[in-house]
Amino acid sequence: MLKIKLVQKLIIQHRALSKTITWRLVASILTISIVYLLTHNLILALSVIGIEFITKMILYYFHEKSWSYNNRPKKGSQLRSFIKTVTWRILASLDTFVILFIILKEPILASSGAGLEVIAKSIAYYIHERIWDDFRLEKVRE
């Protein structure tokens, strides 16, 4: 029980970094699936992830940190999770479109990939946000 409390405390102390890592893992799996679905080329899908892993980690970290300085809408609320989902999805989909366009040199495929990503990752991100709300400091102290 002491180990669980210690792990929870470490996660909370490094919340933005922990959320960045867990989201990047989920998102990378979705990106590989989408790019592979469009191109049927696993090497290409993995190369997109290699670039995206770096760009999106940086973008997500700063997105998360900027939200940590703001308490509107109220932290832990469904509205906040929804707005964070929308703002992140806009930023992340633009990043995906640029990466796909540079690699594929096909605007239709790049747009299709970014469009599929909007749907799949919006749902996944919202679920990720709601799960992370269970790791709030106030809940761990109980």
C-alpha cells in the first residue's frame, strides 16, 4: 500500500510529464494504425511516429503546462476536458497534417490522415483526460 501511495505521489508531482508520456503512447498506436490503413506501409507508419513522437511530445507538454496555469473552466470538470480536447486536437492535427504532407507529398492522403486522426484521437484524448482526473491530488490524500 505504501508503494502505491508513493507512485501516486510521484505521478502527481510530475503530472504534466506523466500525462505527456501516457498520451503519447496511446496516440502513437493510433497514428501507426491510421498511417498504415492509408498507405499499407508499416515502415512509413513507423517513420511518421519517429518524427511525431518528438514534435507532439513538445507540443503536448506546453499545451498541458499552459492549461495548468488556468482554472477556467473548473479543474476536473467535463467542460474543461472537452475544451482541452478541442484545443489539443486542433494543434495536434495541424502537426500531423504537416508531417504527413512532408513525408507523403500527397495533400489528399495528408488531409485524410489528419481527418481520421481528429475523430479517433478526440475520443481517445477525452477518455485520457477523464482517467487522469482520477489522479488529482485531492483524491490521493483521501
